[in-house]
Amino acid sequence: MANKQQSRNGSTQAFLADRSFYVLGVFLFLVIWQAASMLKLFGNDFSEAFSPLSAFLALIEMAKNGDIVHHAVPSLRRVLVSLLLAIIFALPVGVLVGYFRRLEQLTYVPFQFLRMISPLAWMPIAIIMFGVGDVSVTFLLWLVAIWPLILNTVHGAGRVSPLWLNMAKTMGAKDKGILTKIIIPAAIPDMLTGLRLAVGVSWIILVPAEMLGVPDGLGYFILDTRDRFRYDQLMATIFIIGLIGYLLDSANRWLISKFAWKI
Amino acid sequence: MADNGRSTGPTSEALISLKGVTKEYQKNGTWIEAVSGCDLDIAENEFLVIVGPTGSGKSTLLKLIAGFEQPDKGEVLLDGEPVKGPGSDRGMIFQEYALLPWRTVLQNVELGLEFQFGKRGKENRELAMTYIDMVGLSYAVNKYPVEMSGGMKRRASLAMILVTKPKILLMDGPFNALDSKTKLTMHTEITRIWEHEHNTIIFVTSELDEAVKLSDRIAVMNSEGRISKIFTNDLARPRFGKAALEPEFHHRFIELREKVMNEVKAGAGKAVCETR
């Protein structure tokens, strides 16, 4: 087995070796999935419908009849809208709380308390406040996304070296300059980490949140395929959920590699 | 106000005036005086070097003048006014590197200019480049701090402060980690800048050669945080190149260094004194 240290030093050969192990991982995953269905691990009656092959055929069918687009687009829209609202709210809050120690002390217990509550617990309240539908789902997703964003931004803004602040002051910096040129750039790597965690947890909460009475979305479609006994489509939907989640996370990793400065 | 019964008004032409300044720190549960009853007048355009054993409060004294710390007793006056906080008239070069890790050398040096004039593009860049050239980093303008050695970071921090042209330069062991060649360049440059721009420099170091080479006066602090003696350094300038090779100059250089060293040793207590 090639060890990490060697392959990082990067000949083309090592690069290809690395790649082939990633591909091998995907292949092994499919093999285990197929084996599980052949061994009837999903029960005697439906194990065949759960196999990767039937899922793949269902996927083609859903791509053709438009089911994928019809349900993936509303799901993505909900997640992205709630993330945007969470960013608008959480980053300023995080910077303020991180910068002012008193504010951090005031908010510490409430924040740590609130963040441990599953947003689904708020579901009845969301429905009373906003009714059944998009707004409730978006609210629940927003509620789950703000915590990683706030807490990581707090950490980033709190990590600003006093040395940088002193230096900025001796250079005649005003509050605005200190905020825009020192504190915010200093917190960017942590903000991006927070964003990555927020995207992950939002995408996870999306599926149960969409089971709460919206007429479309991947979470809704899971229940729909179950009700229609189309377990091949159910597996295909699960596959799509995983795939989109993976792509969202990859986009985040790209953002981090592009914009997070290194120490 | 000085509590030792001296005159209270601003004294004659001193730019910076320390009057009975004491600063205490808590260390292992007991309060110790890092700086103890210091009286010091620094004239405009003076090059004052503060020497003393490690832990004698040299850095603290500098921080008090910079305004990062407030004295527990006594006062620090600047142009007759008490110092209340940091200001752009006093540029501080820290012992640690204060470079921003997300900015390149050029962007770091431009930072102070952005604070003072906003983003001016070419104008800022050219000014920054002048100082980057001066510290010998023009080959590394686009490097990030993480990619640089300690000496490079030190030089970049120096350019970063010098470019803002502060009236008073507070330098806390600025050349400590530099190799001897770069150090010599920096000694020449800092002297040239000082002669050119007529700023006032307060320079902390533990190297006596450096102190004698640069200073108008040398203040020696002892391990109790007091200024035990101030030497006037009337060695002729320039003190670099050919002039430094003259036997007469060399003789007087050594003589002054010996005097300062004896004073430092006398006040060192158990602390270690660095000489070369």
C-alpha cells in the first residue's frame, strides 16, 4: 500500500495511484451494496428492488420522466435560500459575539443550549407560526444552519491576535478599518468551516423536514416511492440525496482551498 | 503626576517625558514592578537605546510609551500631554512578527497606507516597494508569511511600519533574529532613515554593540525595573564602513561598550546578560 507521505511528493505515477484508490473505493462500495441485496439483507421480498442495478434503472427512468429535476430543484432551492438567510444573520452575529468578550459571555449558555436542540423539535411551533409548507421547512433549515456558522465565526473573530490590533492602531486604523481589514479577513477560514458544516447538517435535516407536508422535494419523494411500493425508485432517490450532498460538500471544499488563508 | 515632588509642568524641549512611571505585573501570585519609578526625558530627533538584562522591563517601558499599557504610578507625557492609547504618531516594531497571514509581503506593507490614505493603487504600491527594496525583500513581494523564514518576516514587519513614517519609532529588539549581514544593512538603513526623516527612535536591545553603534544616548535598566544610568554616546557619525575602522574610533567604541557592560552587569542580579 502506498503511504501518504510518498504519494504526496507527486510524480504522475503516484497521482494515478492515488486516483485509482479513490475509484476502487467507489467500486467496493457498489460491490458491498450489490452483495447485501443478493444476500437478502433487506428482507426476502424486496431485496432485489434494493440492488444497485435496479436503482440504476430507476434512476434512468426518473431522469427521463423528469422526477429527478421536479424534486431535486425544490430541495436545493430550500437549502440554498435557508443557507443564504442563515449567512446574513449568523456572520454579523458571530463577528460581534467573537469580538466583544462581554457579548460572548452573555450568549455562551443560551447558544450552547439552543444548538443542541434538533430543529425538528421546533416543527410544531414552526407550523403554528408559518403554516404547513415552504416557509416552515426553510425556517427549520435556517435554524439548523445558523449554529455552525455563528459558533465558528465567533471562534474566528475571537482568534484575532491582539498584536494585529495593536499594530493596526499604531498605524492609525479606525474601527471600520480594523473590522474590514483585520477582524473579518482573520475570521474567513472559520466562517468557511462553519459554512461547510452548515451545508452538511442542512442537507441532512432537509429530508425529514420535507416529510412535513410539502408537495415536492426529495424528502417528500422518499415517502411517495414508499407509498407506491417503488423501492427501486426509493433507492435511486437515496442515491441522489447522497450524490447532491457530496457535490455540495465538494463545492465547499473548493471554496475553502480557494479562500481560506493558511497559518 | 509625579509623586516624588518634582516640577509638574512639561519640561523644556522633551518630546517624550516619563515621570515616576511604575508598572506592576502579577507573577506567580505576587505583584512585581516591571518598571519602577522611571524618570526619562527624550528629546525630539534623539536616538535613544535602552539596554538591560532580560526581564528588566525594557519592553514594558516601550509599551507604556506606545500606549498599549497605562502606568500604575506616574505618567507618560507626549508633547506635554498624557498618553492615553496607541496612535499613528508612534509606530511600534514588535519583537514578534505582526504580519497578517492572509496578505502577501506587498499587501502587508500597503496595509498602513490603506488605513491612512485608503486604497490608492499605484501610489501605495510604489511607496511600499521603496521600503520593501530597502529591507531587501523585493524578490519576495508576492510571498505569504507562511512561506517566509523568520528573518524575512522580521524585515517585512520593519518595512510595514517604516512605510507609515511615524514621528516616533518604537523598536523592540527589531533585529534580534537577523543574520549579521542583514543586521548590518538594517543598522545602516535605520540610521539613514533617522537622519533623513528626523524621527525620534527609542530602541530596545540586549546587544551592546548594536546599542553603541546606533545611539545618541544609552539608558541602562536593571533587574529591578529602574533606569540605573544614562550614557551619552558622543562617538562621531557615520559609524559604519571606513569610519569604523579608524583605531581612535574603535578604541572609543570599545571603551563605551565596556562602561555600559559593567553597568548592565552591576544591575543584572541573577539575570543573564547577553554580550558578544
